[in-house]
Amino acid sequence: MLTLSGISKAYGERVLFADATLQVNRGDRIGLVGPNGAGKTTLFSILLGEESADTGETTCERGVSIGYLPQESAPVGDETVIELATAITPEYTKLRRILKAWDADHPTEALHHEDIHDDVHDRFNELGGYRLEAKAKQILAGLSFREKDFDRPASQMSGGWVMRAHLGRLLAQEPDLLLLDEPTNHLDLEALIWFQGYLKGYPGAILVISHDREFLNQLVGSIVEIRQSKLIRYRGGYDEYLLQREAAEQQLLAVYKNQQREIGRMMEFVNRFRAKNTKAAQAQSKLKQIERMDKVEAPEGDDRKLDFSFPQPQRSGIKVIKLEDIHHAYGENVVYRGIGFQAERGQRTVLVGPNGAGKSTLLKILADVLTPQAGTRTLGHNVKAGYYSQYRVDMLNPDRTVLEEAFDTPQRLTEQFVRTLLGCFLFCGDDVFKKVDVLSGGEKSRLALVKLLLDPPNLLLMDEPTTHLDLSSIDALAYALDQFQGTLIFISHDVYFIRSLANHVVHVNAGQLTHYPGGYQYYLDKTKAHSERAALTATGRASVPSSTNSRSSAARSPTQVLASGESRKDQKRQEAEQRQARSRQRKAQQQVVHLLEKEIQALEARQAEIVAELEQQETYEKPGRAQAINRELLEVQHRLAELNPKWEEQATRLAALD
């Protein structure tokens, strides 16, 4: 469907791509990963024809339609939300407005559409007609738009909601290939789950840039990594990609070490005998042999990562923060009416719920950034709060340099200490003299983290901290927060990040707070069980016998009592049979898991043997041996990639039986 062949692209001395290739077929689900600045968005621009490659060729099948969602700032004019979501072509938008204007001018005519020129009406139906509008409304509802928002001017809404409307337009349009650049950045958790499910059934191909590990694991069938100016493709989701990349690096490192040993041995011969007349020709031959070698490049370590940990703050009292009888409204929109909230030392609480429910408002009240219209906020003993805003610009002065902004702290610090910390966050050399105003989203996020570290709190309040961070940086942040000994309250739509940290969940919806004293899985289990009980209650009410129809066994006839006794025996026998059946089922499942574990262990042992053999010089002295065991290593890795998900599935079934 779409092919990149031998693409090269550079900006000055900075090479993004060198002889890179990529094939996208119909139905593909591909995740594009790489550190910030690797060239992911540039690759999209080349695919869209907005930028040209320095060398190479881009080919696309005739008639293939491509839809693109940029990471930020999609355009918006005077259209309403529903007009934006149905703007599949300028012609459709124009025809829809003609029909809407006619409807407004002729509200009482039953068959007024027949009075419009037939060409207008027929062409509108050819382009999708009102079926497209119904589909767009369904998609917008899934993306958390309310019905009353459909006819609102999109320009009156925030940038995040405009991006959702553009996303709705792409899904309604259904192009053959979707190019999505960080599509989950502007979604709340509930909209993200809906979106994820919708994409699983999407009829076209998808190429997506995302820093959400769980999203990639759920959606894609392959990962393309930008690494060393190449596009390297791996089968499976993000977790499988990590395993395959590690195995490939081990293999490459073994080959590289062996070649370097061989070169060293040959150079030792050259240095020893090049000055001797009888051996000079042989020494020269060895040099030429080294020059003709196809040199294996040393595998590079991981690209630059954040390397930091939160300084452990001063210990607070057990009761960290408390809200009582909080009232807050924005005009006529009442967000909270008399709610309470409290957190204790060491809790890591995630706030979840639909967009607009009041999560960010609650976090701002907790941070004392927003004063509620009624109620009290009480900090516990020795508590110091730090706030990390979803909108980094709220935390930073755009007119300062990075270094000046870092120095804006009540702590007395040396320039060397501040610059060292900035270096840990990838602000090196002259980067510290950049103006905040020109920083990228990821750079602003990192600078905001620096400011928190320079004045460490023991109550950390974070609103979408993973936005604009790449996957390795999210891992580093999750690890640092896991070591943090203070109290954490945060909002996030990154399921992997939530699962890594949260030990308490608060669901915010319709002005109510529902507390779940456990991690994210506990919250999911409890809400699922509640939904099932509610459904069971709703469907079972009619079949529940009333108490007036019940009778005690003493009031029954002897025949009824005997029948009842036999019924109890039958029930006990059935229960015993069910227990035996469950026991047999559990033993069978244990055997399945055991066999999978045994095969995986054998494959992992063989993989270690192969890697060890690749590091031995003797391997390369036997003709064809290196190629044979390399092929075997790939087969072993492929089989492990197949078996590990199967083991997880079967182990989960066994745990359910237990």
C-alpha cells in the first residue's frame, strides 16, 4: 500500500535517516517509536509529501486515502464541532450548510428537501448524507463530547477538545491509512479506553506514534523503531519489541566482540612481522584482509535518558491534607457541592473519571492554586506541597532562559549544582541559555521537573506528568516516583504509569468522589463487580419470590419434607461433582502451564548457549556454522515471542481457577 525505499534525510550534520526502508500493508497496525528528536514526526511529513527526502523514493498505491492527526494545533475556523467532525471534504461541508439553511428557512414543510435542486440533495447523499453525521455524533460521544457541545463553535473550545473533534473527523472519514501523532495526549482515561477499542475494529491500516506503552500493547501488531538512522521492524507489541531488541543487541554484541578479537589477532601479526623481509608480504596481506572486512558496528547503548531521583523530602505527619465541605462552580456549572477529601502519608492516589468531571479542579484546590468558593483546606504537620501543572506554561516564565528559570527557587544553590541537575535532564552545554518560550513540549516538561527537584515537596500533586515525555523518560519518571517517600496525588491517562504507581484510586464524576483503597486493577475489579451486580439486580427482580409466598418446613406435608430432604441430597451430590470437576480442570490447567514453562525454560537455556557460542572464535572458523546458529537464534527468539503471551494467558486462567 505504501513503501519507503532507501530514504535519507539530514538537517546539516544531524542525520535522521540513512537508507531507511518501510513497507505498510493493508490492515497493518504499526507503532512508531524512538526518543524525542529521532525523526518520527519528520517521517510522517515525508509520507504525507509535506517534506521531501534527500534521497530515496516514496510510493503509494493509486487511490489510497491517508488521514493525518498532528500532535498539536490542528486548524479550526468558524465551524461548529459537528461541522468539524463531518468535514470530510469542503464539498460535503458546503452542501450540509445549504441543507441546514433550507431547514431553518422552511421549518414547517414536511418534504422541503424535494424542493431543493436534485443535484444538491443527490450529491450530499453520495458523500454520506446524514448517515455520516449520525456516525460522527456516535464517535464524538465516545470521545466524551456531550450532545449540547455538537453545535458549539469549535473555536470556543480548548485546544485539546479541538484535537478530539479532528480525531472524530478522521474516524468518521475512515481513510485507508491513519497517521496518528500522539493521539492519546488529549484524551481522558475513559475516552482513551473507548478509542482503543474503536481502533481495534478499524477497517484501514494504522501507523501511530505513541508514548503510551499499554496503548501500543493493546493495539499494534508490530513496532518500527528509529535507531541509528534506520527503521527497524519488530513483530508484536511494545513488550515483545523490548525483548526482541535486547536479544538482537546481545547477538550483535557477540558478533562485534568476536570480530574485534580477530582484528586484534591479525594486527598483532602485522605489528610483529611487518618489518621482517620474510614475513612482510604476509603482514601486508593481513592488512588488506582487515581493510576488506565488512566491519560490524558496535551496538550503541540506549539513547539519552533522564537520569534522576526525587530527593527524599522531610517527613510529614500521618494526616497530610484534608478538604472539608468544598463548594466550587464556574458560573452556572457547579463542579462540587460539599465534598470532602483527605490523604495520608505514603499514599499514591490517582484521580480518574471523564473529562470535565473536575479532576484538575480538585488537584488545583489541593495545591492551593485555586481557592474554592466555600469550604476549608487543611495541611497536616510539616507538609510542603508541590504542584506540577498539566499546562507547563503555567509553571514557567517564557521570557527567562532555562538556567534563569531553574534558579527561580527559594533554595540557595550553586550554579554548578543547578547545571549538573539540568544536565541529568538533557539540558547540556548552550541548551541552558535557550529561552523557555522556544522549548518543545518535552523540554518544558523536563524543566518543570527540575524546578520540583530543586525545592522538593513531601506532597506532590501532578497533572498529566507523562505528556510529551518519550517512553524511556516515562520509565525513568515512574521509577523515580516509585522511590519517592512522600505523598503523591496525580492525574494520568497512561495506564502503564498508573499501574506502576497508584495504591489508591479516586473516581471523580458528577461532583462525587468515590474512593477505592487499592491499585488500578482493584478499581477495575470493583467497578466491574458493581456493574454486574446492578445488571443482575435489574434483570432478577421479577423472578425473586416474595416473602409472603414462603412457608416453613413445619407447615409442609410429610411428602413435601421428604422431597425437600432428597432435594438437599441431590444438591450436595451436585456440589461434590462440581468440586471434582473444578479439581480436574485445575489439574489439567496446571499441566498446560507446566508444559509451557518447561518449553520456555529450554528455549531460554538454548538462547544463552547460542549467544555464548557466538562469542567464541572457533565458531567462525567452521564454514557456515555462524550462519546456521544465527538462524537458529532467530527461530528461538520467534518461538519465545509466541510462547510468552500464551504462558501469561494460561497462567491467568490458572490463577482464576485457584
